[in-house]
Amino acid sequence: MPGYVTIKTRFNVIFNRNSGLKRLVQDVVTTIPPILVATQLFATLHVTRLLEAGQSLGKLDQTFFNRCTSIVTTATEGSLPFDHQGLADPRHPRHHSEDGQQFSDLTASLVDFEDVLPDNHIKPNRPAVLKDVLNEASQLAATNFSNHITCNLFNRTRRWLAYRMYRWQHPYFTALSSTRLQSWLTLLLRASTNADHQGSILQLLPRFTSLEQPPPAVLRHLQSLVLEVRQNIGPRPVTTSSVARQPQRYLPWLYKILADLRPAQEHLLSQRQLLQLLVESGHLQQQHQQQLQSQLQQIKKLLPQTRLFTLLPQKSNKQQFITISTACLHR
């Protein structure tokens, strides 16, 4: 089996004797980032639009990201497959298959995408010579999306659980140490994502020796949180393997988390601003000052749990590592 050897060197050392090849590589590196940024922004808008409408998502694989690239760019020097102008034609044969439904959905998202673009926006060109480079980029985009969901699903679910616990402000939780609060979050996350025990907190509780059975009202509240997660999160048991196989199946749950956290964050920020103005006014009695300071501390605890996130990973508009295959260079 052939191996690979890495030689540390500089770009100019390799391409000094071939100015044409050097210029080609530099053009590719300059041209690709705007295409990838437009693709990722459009893909995010498309996914968000479908989630808002309650529609199902297809696979967000290499083919999907290839289609997104085609739809937000202009083919030059020979057209590539899936040009967006062909997608808008309802007589296109692919509109009569599952693939065709995705094409129709992408075309509808393109209308929304173009509405938010500046009037003088010009689509990035997609030269035919970049076909292999963009195929590699689409494969990487699909891999990054899968990794993005796999790496963040559990932490974001845990933050949502923490926010809901803190928001309740029950004395039982305010009296607990941070270590025991974290243990409760671990228990709730396990009950929410496992297939075992039907999400029963009481069946899992003996495994957490630092925790005691809470009062009935607290137990009912925690069990309702677990039930809410289990009803919405996606296929169970939720493991890194199951998420990596079908990452798009967990996007509706992440969208629900965002829908809960966005207004909560806006409310907390406006409330913090108001309380800070009252404290700084200096016209309050000491007792009221202490009460306001206590409320500010509570907001300070809550705000990190309402931190927002993106459903899909986002590209920066700077030069980045790009796979340039020999097939591309031969074109």
C-alpha cells in the first residue's frame, strides 16, 4: 500500500519555475472562499426556512451542498450540472422524484435568499475548471456539518436543561452546590437521550450517589423536562454514532432550543440594562439596592445558558485550506 510523505517547504519554492501553474493555484485560492461563504449562508437559510415551515429535511450530504453551490453561483466556461435556471422549470424530470422535491425546495429558498442580498450583488463565478475543487469542498462541508451536530448536540441540550432549571428558581436548586447541579444536569441529559428506563429519573437516581430524591414537586418538574426532550430530540438512543449517521434528524430539536433561547436572551439583556440603570441612579434605599444586585447576579447566571448558536457551521471569508487535485490542474 503506498504511503504519503510530508515535506515542509514554501509555496514559491515549488512553483517558482512554473509561473502559469502558480497563477492558477493562486486564482483558485482567491476564487473559492466567496463561493463557500455564499453556499453556507444559502444552506443555512434553506434549512431554517424548512424548519420554520415544519417541513422535513432531506439528507444534507455532498450532493446537497453541491446543489447549493450551483444555485448561488454563475457557471462560466462550460455549464455544470444542476444550474439553478434549470431548477425553476417545473417540467424538469427531476421534479417528479424525491430529488426533484429537494430541487423545488432549493429554488423556493433562492427567492428568499436573493431578497436579502444587496441590489448590486453579483453572483460569484463558478468556472468549470473548479468542478473537482468544489466537489471536494462539498464533501468537506457535509463532513463538517455532521461533526458540527455531533460535537454540539449534547452540550446545547444540556444548556437548555440548565436554563430551564435556573429559570424555575426553585429553592431546592438555589441551595445546591454547583457540583450537585452539574450532577443533576448529567442525570437529566442521560434520562433524555437513553433508550433505557423510559426516561425515568427515579431509576437512574441510584447511580448518582451524591444526589438524593428531590421533593415531589421538583421531581415532577424535572421529569416533565426529560419528557419534553425525549419527545422532540430525534431518534433514540442518542449517541455520537446515531447523530453522525443522520445529523439532519436532530436539527428540529436544535431549532426548538434556539426558538426558546432567543426571546429569553433578549428579555434578560433588556432586564439587565434596566436594573443597571436603576442601580446607577443612586436614588434607591440600601435594601432595594441589595435586591437589585441579587437580581443582577441571577441574570448573570442565566445569560450563559441562553447563548445562541448557528444550526450549520459558518465559513469565514478568508483564504483557507483548499484541496486542489491533479484532475483540476490538468483541466
